[in-house]
Amino acid sequence: MSNVNQITNAGILKLQHAQTALQTKANTGNTVQFAEILQKESDKAQSVQFSKHAAQRVRQRGIEVTDTLMQNLNQAVRKAQEKGAKDVVVIGESGAFIVNVPNNIVVTTMSGAEMKDNIFTNIDSAVLM
């Protein structure tokens, strides 16, 4: 029984030490950095991601993924989500992006030149950006 108490006491001491260290950092102003990092990670988690297939297509087709493009894609997907869309084609200057809205995943993409004479299937919405 004494081993269990020693382990429990050791664990409690470690937790208390960690808490003290966090409080010390908080008092020195590092919480601003933590808050910024947390916000960035939260934004990243909510932003559109590219599947392996879509990332490969982006490289093959020479589509430049800029910050502006990502902002436009995220905004288009948010609008589609508000309307209840599940699978959407987002069409812009850079090309077309098929996005699974519930998972925030671009599943495939094509350049503007490739869109001509193509048919988009299995989508329920379209957003022009």
C-alpha cells in the first residue's frame, strides 16, 4: 500500500510543479504567445485541408496555392456550409476545387483550362469566387 501512496504523492507533486511553472510563465506575459499559438492552431483546424490526391493534382497542374486563394476557399466553404451543402465545387480564377464540406477537405482540383468540357458529378452545390 505504501508504494501506491508514494506513486500517488509523486504524481501529485509533479502536477503541482507543472501548475506552478505554468503560473510563473503566465505571470511573465507568455500567455499572449500561448493565446496566439492556440488561435493559429484553431484557425488551421477549421481551414480547408487538401487530401493527398488533391495536393498531387495541385502540383501536377501548376496551381499556385496562395494565402489569398486559401482565404477565398475557406470563405466559400463557410458559405456552402451555412447553406447545408455537403459536396461543393468552388470555381475561381485558379481553377475548380471539389470540397467535402463536412470534413473541410479538398478532394480534387483542376486548372481553368481543364474545366472546359468537363462535367462535375456528385456535388450538391457550386460557389463562384
